[in-house]
Amino acid sequence: MKQEASLRTLPMEGLALRELVMQGNGKDAEVRVVSADGRRFCFEVGGGSLRIAMRGTVLTEVHSLDDVSLRVRYTAEHLVLARARIHYPGSEAE
């Protein structure tokens, strides 16, 4: 029996960031977050979608990794991850 994915708030919500980087293609991608104090977080985004909304002045760099993959890097003087949620199919204990 397939378990429904629930929307979960990630513990990095509200974190001051140094950068947010997404790389990959439409089927397989990775999100890397570097906090202002140097902590690093990484998670996969496979076959799904990711929404990013920015306010203020944000530098966006786009680099081609190969014929089908891109790297998108967001940086700013004051960059805060206001909302971080993910659809996760596991139980609350996982």
C-alpha cells in the first residue's frame, strides 16, 4: 500500500543563508544550502518541483553543467530562508 506524502517543515526555516544552490535536470536535482554560520544542508529533489520566491536584491548565477543540467546559485547580503517545506512519504518518526 502506497503511503501519502505529507508536507513537512524543515528545521532550517528562518535560517540566515550564505547561498542556496540548485543543480541538476528535470528528473534528478540537488539543493544545497549554506548557512551564514557555515553549516551545510543537502537534499535531493527527484521528479518533483521546487518553488523559490525572492525579495530584495539577489544575485542569481546560472551555469551549464552539461547538455541537460544546470546549476543555479542565489546569493545576497541578507538572504534568509523564510519557508522550507518538503513533501515526505515517511512517518512522523522518520
